[in-house]
Amino acid sequence: LADPLIDHAEGQLFLNEAFKIIVEEVLRKGTDAEEKVCEWREPESLALLLDLQLRDTGESQDRLLQRVRDVAKYSIKTSHPHFFNQQFGGVDYHSLAGRFLTEALNTNLFTYEVAPVFVLMETEVLKALRQLVGWTDGDGIFCPGGSTSNMYAMNLARYKLFPEVKTKGLWALPRLAIFSSPGSHYSVQKGASYLGFGTDSVILVKVDDGGRMIPEDLDAKIELAKSQGFVPLLVSCTSGTTVLGSFDPLDCIADVCDKHQLWMHVDAAWGGSVLFSKQHRHLMKGVERAKSVSWNPHKMLLAGLQCSAFLLQDTTNLLKRCNCANASYLFQQDKFYDVNLDIGDKSVQCSRKVDCLKLWLMWKAVGSTGLEHRVDKAFLHVRYLLEQMKKRDGFQLVSTVAPVIKERMMKEGTMMVGYQPLGDLGNFFRVTVFSPHICHKDMDFFLDEIERLGKCL
Amino acid sequence: LADPLIDHAEGQLFLNEAFKIIVEEVLRKGTDAEEKVCEWREPESLALLLDLQLRDTGESQDRLLQRVRDVAKYSIKTSHPHFFNQQFGGVDYHSLAGRFLTEALNTNLFTYEVAPVFVLMETEVLKALRQLVGWTDGDGIFCPGGSTSNMYAMNLARYKLFPEVKTKGLWALPRLAIFSSPGSHYSVQKGASYLGFGTDSVILVKVDDGGRMIPEDLDAKIELAKSQGFVPLLVSCTSGTTVLGSFDPLDCIADVCDKHQLWMHVDAAWGGSVLFSKQHRHLMKGVERAKSVSWNPHKMLLAGLQCSAFLLQDTTNLLKRCNCANASYLFQQDKFYDVNLDIGDKSVQCSRKVDCLKLWLMWKAVGSTGLEHRVDKAFLHVRYLLEQMKKRDGFQLVSTVAPVIKERMMKEGTMMVGYQPLGDLGNFFRVTVFSPHICHKDMDFFLDEIERLGKCL
């Protein structure tokens, strides 16, 4: 009792050694195109290799450093230039420094007293993101992922229309309807279920050939829902659908929302970043008419998982009124500073990670212009890949081929890319080329590799 | 386009320099009792000092390193031995190494293909935690905080009883009632509101003088709710209430739950860690009879924010059935490995951070025995503090004094401790002594400092 249990000097020594391994294995080798993107093992043998079991006694520092090496070795190198698998590929070192600092500081974004820097910083970052949306004022919060951000929108929309839901629940309300497109993210369904609406409350609006919501059909579906006794609540538009990357026509949808007085939410989890680009921000024309926007800088911008902003046009403290519980041990009103700085009661979480620092530091490092370049580069990548693919024979859709090619690439560890079916189209590869690390030769490699792996099928 | 946008060598150099600053400022100085725990600034002047504004152009590496230093300087040192403010005080270096590794690997815990190591590791860690609860089988998931874990319990309980809620929503169900104590965490209220139950659905059960739920009153309240037309759904017991640290009598509550067929959930966000201790685990006697448990190793065990396990006794895949949306771009069924390893559809999130590695590495480092020592030490701290306080005159409750003493300690930066009112008692200091860094002299310092700061009041 008289002495502390943990030796700081010894601990810092360990951290130092672990840091070296992380830099070498994850960041240097892990981003080297000559190295593997994954080191595939069957689950049973991987479990054995890692010796996962937790025991009564501790282990030596050397053994633990070997564990750090093993975890790095058998984990996927998501910053590798041949990781085309998902939208979080790539690494930004300023962001990563911010993430290390966040972890070391280990504080909680709920009160000014424990997070003075981050309360102010989050406010500033949200303001800057809102300005890109086109709002001079408003509110917002960082959430643990885009799904949660989308759920915040649903929760706020119903509270705004029926404040009594907070105390009396959905039983006191008429049946509500939420509108979205078949290409919208699955969190709309998950949210409808989790928040008590039920998935039957989600009414799917038709899309055009490009996967974009058809405003006329939205209007018709709203009328139909009304005639069936539903109260239309919210439209969840998508800027950048998960599979096709479609951008719903926000301006026309806003007209429909105005007409019927619906809450317009824009799920711009991946698409939001186009707002940095003078060339591409037209894709989200009309976004300033939305009531709320979800935007994940952990996707195209490389802020690192997790970084999801929920942005709100509201200036009436709706977020806090909707979510507050006024916990007396945390949000005391007799504090010696302005208690409006205790932003925690805006959240449905209690502990909330600091997700703003990494984005802020990265933004400071490259400026809005640097982030614009990342977005523009990603769009150039797409065009390049398309052109090259057209030049090659043998690239067509054969639904049984993708899973086999995927298996081969992972077992060889040369590349990773996702595949998925779409309607009657069968399986196709969904190539993500957001990462600013990749260049011509990586995309050529992608095409060569698909050809090579698919050759004898 | 031909070249990558980010220079890895340059980035790694920056990260290296940032790491040195983090170690020096946050970990070395930040844990030194001779240094300040906080460097108080008024919000306006802090905002100016930090120059938070985001601009078009980027900044030099030197300027950015200075920013890292500034953020560290003005942030609270939550690992400082005089940080008695909250339950996440303290640092474990093995956990921190795991957190850095997690950040560098930047992957998403939803499929085996992008997180092979972590899918297996999370499974193993959850199994080990469940064994401490007393279950040989079951399920679980790591959530972004204890509030979310508690909400998972409410969501599962209603789905289990009324599976149609997933599609039809709460409108198709009778009014449900949730039982908890006035000392339970505010997330029970937030969850009731967020999930659509409404806070009126939360019925508060009386507590005894020690703040523990009275099973007889629970029984009576359930009967009363039934007579009012409610369907009693769930009891949220607390192992370690936020303010008093009370442990509800789980065994007796389980009897009442059995009698009325209610879902028994245990919010052991902070208390769960006593299960490591042979000496103190009796506080949670009966926990094995619960249907679900929330447990945050980021509190007493020092795993670092965020680390919250939601544990489940169920073996029927309830979690996945309740939350799944079967997204075809992520959870393809024609993969080349066992798709049961794609655990992401158990979550209401899509992107989900890896929260298991830090706990696993720390556990490997010190063993269950080492974690037991941390728990036992925290309880010894409490006893010591109590004894010392009794020996001193002048420690009594004066409700207007705490906020002023708090202001003084923060402006001097010598110490941090939370205060709060309780019923008619007025404000008192809620001292958290979980951190294994602290020892006798830190607690003596605490008492001396309260005396010193309160002297001329």
C-alpha cells in the first residue's frame, strides 16, 4: 500500500521498445509494396500461434514484446498500397501522432475540467466542418462511428416533433415513417430497430440507374405513408452510397422535405469529404438545406478509426435537450466556470473518446488545401482505374469467380479488395482507392493481380 | 496522380519526435507528483493560446511539434497521482503499448478478413471475463462505453420477449417497465429515452442506508407495475454505484427476477473488477444468475478509455439475431472461411474500434493475479483514507465549501477531485483512489491539501 504498483521508468522503457516495433512492422514494412498485405492463417492455427489464453501469472518484458511483434505480423496492413478492401485504408502520420497523444492523455470528453483543450478543439473542428456544409452556426458532436451519427439524427427528429417521446416513449406517438433508398447504409435499418421504430418504419424510395434517390418517388411514398396513417418523420439521404458511391440529389429532396415538413438528414459518412473539393463539392449541392449531416473523416481523409462527426443546423440546444440526464456527479451547476462548456450531456454516451485531436492536427498539418488534394486524387484514381480496365480484355462479371480470386489473394497475401453482389449482377469487386498512398503502379498491380489470380478459372 | 501524396519516411520521423514529446510531457512529467496535475486557463485565453482555427495552408513540422507540446501542456494529467477526479485515472504501460499498436494497425472489428487477430482475441478476452462472472459459455461484445453496454441489455431483453419489436417497433408491444435504483448510472435513463421506452418506463426501487436496492421493494414495485398494465421487462442492478459505490444484493434480486421472469442485468461498469479479487468478489455474489453484465476494464483495471465489455449468458446467438442487418457488402455468405467469425453484425455499430488488445496485453503482462492486486489495493486505499480522515478535525460537510475548494485546487493545479451533492447532504468530495500509482503519501497529500485550501473559508 505504501508504494505504487507500477514502475513508471520500467513502463516507459517497455513503451519505447514497443514503439520501435510498431514503427518497423506496422508502418515501415506494413506500407512497403514489396511486403505482404496480410499473412493468412486458418483461425485454429492463428489462435495457437498467438497463444491467446489469459493466465494467473504475468510474463516477461521480452515475451510481451514478442507478442507485440506477433499481433503486428498477423494483422492486416490496412495502410499497405495494395489494401483496396475498405474505406479506411492508409495512414496519416500527423493524425497518428494525435491518436497516440489522445491515448496517452486518456481523458474523457464530457466536462471542461477534465478536457479543457478538447472541449474547445471539438467545438472548433465541428465549426470548420459546418462551414464546409454551408452553415454559419449550429451544433454537433463526434460519435463512435457513422451508424451512431445516423441514429442521433433519427432520435433528434422524433424529439423535435414530439418532445414527449423522451419521457413517455414511442407508445405516446403516432406511427412514424423514415424514408431512405435501397442503397443507403444498413445503419438506417439498424437504427430503426435499435431506437424502437422497427424496420417496417423504413420506407424505401426508388433510385435511378445511377443509384440516386428519385425525389418524385419520395414525394409519392410520403403521400402513400400519410394515407396509411403514418406520420412521415425523416428522410435519410446518402452522399456516397456504400456500394455504388451514388450521391442523392439533395436540392430536389430538400424541396420535398420542405413541402411535407420532414427532417432532412444526409448520411455523408464517406461522401462528406467532397466538400473540401472545389471540383467535386457540386455532388452535395443543397446539403446546406439539411437539418443534420453525418460525416466520417476516418474514411477518405485518413483521420483514422474512429472519427465520425454528427453536424446539426439547430441553434436551440436541441441535442442537449434531447439527450440530457443532468447527472449531478458530473454536471454540477455550481462550478466555477461556464457550465455550458460541459458538453457531455449532449451525448447518449457517458465516457466519450476524444476523436477531434487527430483530425485537428492533420488538418493543421496539410491545411484544407491538402485535404482537397486527397479528395481530388481519389477521384482521379477512380477514373484511371476505369480507363485501364476498359483497355483490358477479360474484365467482366462472372458471379462465382470473385470469392475464389479473393481467397487466392488473401492466402498469398498480395492484395485485399472487397467483393459483393448487386441485384442480378452477381459478385463484383468493390475497389476502394481513397488512400493517398496509392499511385498508378498500385492500380496497375491491382489489375494485373486480378488477371493473374483469375487466369486458370 | 503518379506518386503517393504522403511521404512515409518523413511521416515516421515526425511520429518519432511526437512520441518523444508524449513520453516526456504526458508520461514522465505528467506522472510526477512534483509537477502540476493541470495548468488552468480561462477558456477564452486557452483558445487563444492554442490557436485552434483551421486554415487553408499547412504548417511546418516544428510548428506542429510545438502544437503537440501545447496540447499536452494544457491537458489534464489523468495519470498524475493527485488526480482523484474520476475512475479512469492512472496509466498502464502495457495497455498503452496495445493502444498505440491498435491505432497504428487501424482496423475495424467487423470481419475476420480485416481483423483476424482481433476477432480471435476479443472472443478469448470475453471468455475470460465471462469465466470470472461464473459462466462457462455465452456471448458478448466490446462497446464504446458502459452506457452503450447497458443499452444493449435493454435492447436484447425486449427482443427476447417480443422478437417482433425488430420489425414492428414498440408500437406493437405493451408498455414495458424497467427497474433500477436511484443510485444507478444515468445511462439507464438515457437508454430508456434513446431506445424509445421513455424515461417514465424506468421505475425506481427503494434503497437501504448503504444505497443498495431493496429486493422486497423491487418485488412490490413489479407487482404494482403489473397492476398498472405494464409488462415488467428488466432489472438493471448496479455493482458499484457511481456516487456511493454500493453493490446491489444480486442473489436476492435474482430470486425476484426468477419469480417474475424478468431479465436481470448487472451494470458492473466499475464494480465488475472486484471479480478478480478473492477477497472482494463476494460483493457480487449471485452475478452468475444475471442474463447480462456490463463491465468497464477502463476503470479500476487501467485498460484505458475506452474499454467496456458487454457480457451475455445467452448461447442462442441472441445478440446477432437482435442486431443483424446482413449487409451484403460486408457479411457475404460465400466467403472462403467460416463466416461465423464475421462478428460485426452482432453490433449496432458498423465501424467498431478494437478495444480488446490493450486489455489482453495488460492481462498477459501482469496476469489475473496482478489485476487482483490492483483491486485489493484500491480497497486498501479507501480504508486508509477513511482512517486518516477520522483522525483529523475539520472534515465535515459544508455544502458551499466544495465548489470553492475545487476552484482553488484547479487554479493552483495541485490536485483534482470531484464533488457532488447527495440528497440533503449538500456537496461532498467524491474521491477516486483506484489508481495503483497512488500510495500513502498521495492520500496524505489529498487530506493536507483539502485542509490547506479550505483553511480561510
